[in-house]
Amino acid sequence: MLALKNVCEFTGNNSNDDSLFALIAEGIDKRGYSIMPTALPEALTHSLFTHQQLMEAHKFKSAGIGRGKEYLQNEFVRTDAISWITGESQAGQDWLTWVAGLQTYLNRRLFLGLFSFESHFAHYSPGDYYKRHYDAFKGESNRVLSVVVYFNSHWLPSDAGELVLYKSDHDKEGVKVVPLMGTIVTFLSEEFPHEVLAANRDRYSIAGWFRVNTSVTDRVDPPR
């Protein structure tokens, strides 16, 4: 619970990216995860939130599990809708620039070998969920670090929809994260099973993953 106490002490936006990156790196180094309430720079938060709200519905597709030929839609596992961020919009470009700065800092500070980044907007309609899962399994994926950012104002306890981050397969309680506007969550992808509880109102976020380079002679992975 000490980790949660430390998290709660940081409750304001911080325009100094290096200071914010240092706090994120400290959490990852000490606990394997970092939870920074309302910490994403305000201008970036507003830009991403506004862009997501203005996106046309057809740009969001039902989310699935797996990758490439193994991709599969499975409503038992998840029911959210997503739209991949390619940098075609100014908001997307700004997000990817900010994330690139985080990547550089974490590689310098923690020697994680982060090579590339992929992310998508996510929309959970009322009742949507994502069952307990890992973002990566040991030795089977090149996802190293997961990043989640939220865009929900005035979120109440009755709205539910928390992210639950479990410390192990045996952890039944977990750490609940309220999806408040500008909150940043980062965690080691192979280490923490997690789930998104069903919400009682629309819930907006970005989910992303830093990856390492596992290319071989005849295959580039991740694709550039």
C-alpha cells in the first residue's frame, strides 16, 4: 500500500517532461509499474481528448486478441473498439513525439532496449470490458512495456470501469486505477496480468506498447 500512497502524492500536471519521465522510470525500477494520476501534459491531454471525440465512428473497429494471422475477435475476452494511431493527425503526431521522448529517457535510465512503439485509441461503451490477460508472455512476444493514458473527466466511483493491475497470477485483489483524465499507467508487459472492469458510462483511453527488436535475417519484427 506504500506504493499507492506515493502515487497519490503526485496529483498535478507537470510540463517538465524529464521530471515526469524520471518519476515514471522510478516506479518501473522499484515496482515494475508506475501510476501517475492526471500527469500527462495538459495541452497534449486536451489535444488527444478532442481528437478522439471528433473521430468518426467508422474509424473504430471491434478489438481482438493476437497479432497478424493469429488475430481473433473474441467477445468473451474483450468488447471494446479501437483505432490505431498512425501519426496522420496533429494530435497523433504530438502523442508519438511525446512517447519518443519517454522511450529515449527510459532506455538511457533503465537500459530497456525499447525499439519501437505502437498504440491505439480505445473506446469502451457502457458494459464493455477486457478480461484478465497479459500483454505479453515470457519468451513469446517482443512487447516489453505497456502504456495506458485516460481521457475521462469527473469519473465517479459509481462509474466503475477501473483498470485492475495484478502483481501475479495468484493475486486476487490487484491495484485499481481510476481512468481519470490525463492519468498515465506504465508497467512491464510480461509481469502483470490485468483487466478492465465494465464501466457504466463511455470510457476513453489510449493503450500502447514499447517493443524490442527481435528481427532475424528474413523477417523484420516489429515491422517498421
